[in-house]
Amino acid sequence: MKFTRRDFPNGFLFGAATSAYQIEGHQFGGAGETHWDTFAKAPGNVVRAEDGARACDHYHLYEQDFDLLQDAGFDAYRFSTSWARVLPEGTGTVNQEGLDYYDRLTDALLERRLKPMATLYHWELPSALADKGGWTNGDIAKWFADFTEIIMGRIGDRMYSVAPVNEPWCVSWLSHFLGHHAPGRRDIRAAARAMHHVLLSHGTAIQAMRTLGMKNLGGVFNLEWADPADDSAEAAEAAALYDGYYNRFFLGGVFKKAYPENVLAELERYLPVGWQDDFDTISQPLDWCGINYYTRKLLAPNDGPWPHHDEVEGPLPKTQMEWEIYPEGLYKFLKRTADEYTGDLPLFVTENGMANSDVCVDGVVPDQARIDYFNQHLGAVKQAISEGVPVAGYVAWSLLDNYEWALGYKKCFGLVHVDFDTLKRTPKDSMKAFAQMLRS
């Protein structure tokens, strides 16, 4: 790595992240069925119809995984809790085995002096709630607050930080308008309602945690830089609309009590009645803001249905996901978020990383491309800090190769290689590079 700890402010946190369904093994510990379990069963939804039933079996191997984090010198671990593991039906009877698991996991982190950075929800909705409309049902805000109170009533006293929902755009637009993730809907009305309800649920969860006396609560937003594909006014308008429904809708709701006008021009008619009255809940004061960043998109106009644009392939080098490597976008988002939304609030890069075609040979996994990726994006963070942006930490995605949702187990983001037949963990060269950097 090009950097050492000394290149960043005192107290700057370095961590690695995972999510529950992607690594735990959902068949273990009395967890209830999720909409990802059923989504994966339908032909064509997930590559090879793979699911998270076993995943990395982190449920049984979490101490081994935490030893790898500790040995590398990381400060923090960002993980998510599974709603269906704690409440198999989404509401009602608590699965004590699930609560006990997260209790043990928390203590294991603290024993290794790793700060627990929890996310309450990372996409695995209990099937019983999906049957009731899931994120399109306004009652989900109360259901989610109840889940929050139960899980954080057990482990909240030991959390370093907590955010309610990972990536609201993915929970709502990707899953209800584009249909790429569970529940796989392609319905503009469903998408608009999910976009609003996920933010309302964020707010009710923050309220529930404040009632518990918790501090250091934030929100995590996935942001994707949008550039016009050419110099035309129409391409500029297309990029602004993409920026509107992808980035500004969610940041604006939480930090400005407003949605972008260019998005409302189409979506307002589909929002739930009285949506304007929910902003006081949505905009609960936060202690920090998290940014998940991976790539940018180039947008060109088309004559099709709203939003009337196409994504155009860009010229930059790409990851295994075919995403352009554009570290400048991370710098721009850190600057813009502070300037336009969050002010002096601490910012965390809560996810950043790349999928790569990694191969383990004789216990070694060379992944120089990933090391280069991290160097470039840490450089963008350092540049933002030098210009006064209050960035407080950087969390790499991901600790482990894992279940990459609709793309199954072949897209590998991990710092640690996982053999999905034997479950053997092998630190990649990128993990070793981080260790050298963090301990230098």
C-alpha cells in the first residue's frame, strides 16, 4: 500500500465490512425464511439458483474470521444483523438463539479490541413481512422499529456505531423498479413507496435507538457518480435525473426534509398519501453519515419510458463487475456531501472495494489490482481530508468472498479468499498489504 496510518488523522478508523445473509449461513440457528431464500428459487433470478443457506458459515466460524481482522490490525468491523434470525416471522416470537448469536459475536469483537459497527438491515426481509407487502407497506416502519428495539436492547450497549439500513437505493429502486434483487418487482408505484418507506423506517429505528439511550447513530447511503455521456443538454438532464433518484433523493430526505424536484415530477403521484408529513421522522438528527462508493455511470437520453435514459459503457478500466474504476467520484461525493448535506458531521466511507477474478494457488492469492484500487480510493479520501472534509474512517468491502446476491458466489470482493467447498480462509495479498499498512 502507498500509505501508512500516519498519512491519516489521529483516530482515523480502518475497518472491513460484511453482511449477515452474505456470510452467516441462513440455515443455521433457527433463522426464519427471507425473501432472498424464495427469490433464489425462481429460475433466472440468481446465477445457478444459489442462495445464502450456508454461505461462508460465519455463524460457526466467526471467531476465526475475527482473528484475521485482529491479526491484520484493523480497528473496526462493520456487520449487519438478520431480521429473520431474530424474528423468524418478522414480528412476534423472538428467536433467542439468534439473539444469543449476536451477543456472542459482539463479545468476540470486543475481546479482540475491534469496534462493532452494526447495520440493522442489509436486505434480508422476513418472508412473512414480504407477504404483507414488505417495503411497499407503510406499517413496515413500525415493524422495523420493533425489531430495532429487540436487537439493540440486547447488544446496543456495546456498539461503537449503528445505522438502520444499508443502501436505501438498493432496498427500493434496484429491488422494486429494476427487479434485480429480491423481491424482484418492476413497478414504479411499488418503487416510489419503497423509497419513501425505507427512509421512514430509518427514522423510526433512529427514534427507537435514541429511546434506548444509544449514541453514535448514522445513516449509510450508496452513491454512484453520474456524468453525461456527451456534451448535449439532453445528456446533462439524464445525468441529473439519475443523480436525483439514485443519490439526492435519499440524502435529501434525511438531511433536507425534501426530495429532488426532478424526481418528484414523475414519482410524486405514486408516493403514499401524506408523505410530506413524514419528514420530521425521516430527518432524525444523526451523529455521522456513511458513504458506500464503487463506481460512476455515463448517461444518455432515450425515447423510452421514464426515466428516459440509458447507461453507456465508459472508457475507464473495469472491475469483475464491469464497473468503471473512478476514484475521483469518491472524492467528489465526500466534498459534495459535506458541502450540501452534512456540514461538520463526520463522514465514513462505509463500503469501498472491487470484485476481482482471484485464484488461490499454493496458499497464495495475488490480487495486485485490488491493492491498486484501494490505493487510488484511499488517495481520494486523503485528498478530501486535506481540503477540510471531516472524513473519520474507511471500511473496505469485503472481509470475505461471499454470496454476491443475484450474481451468486463467483464475484469475489473479499480481502480473504473463501473456498466454498471446504470453507478454508486464505488471506489475499490485499489483506497482507493492509496489515503492513495498518501496523507500520
